[in-house]
Amino acid sequence: MAKVWTGIVVVAAVVASFLLVAPVIESGTSGSTQLFQAVGTADGGAD
């Protein structure tokens, strides 16, 4: 059971770190990337 929770925590940490680093990567590029535009559109288009 501990291995299951460890896996969940690792996956959550990877996802959280990507979400924290993504805006920094995007702002560091000269042009906005389609990946972040797609994620932003999909994330904000639900309402």
C-alpha cells in the first residue's frame, strides 16, 4: 500500500512542478508555443 501512495505522490509532484515551471519556460521563449496555448485554451474554455 505504501508503494501506491509513493507513486501517487511522485506523479503529483511531477505535475505540480511542470505547472510551476511552464509559465517560466513560456516567458523565456521568443514566441509563445502552441503547447501552452492549447493547454490554456482547454483549461479556460470550459466555463
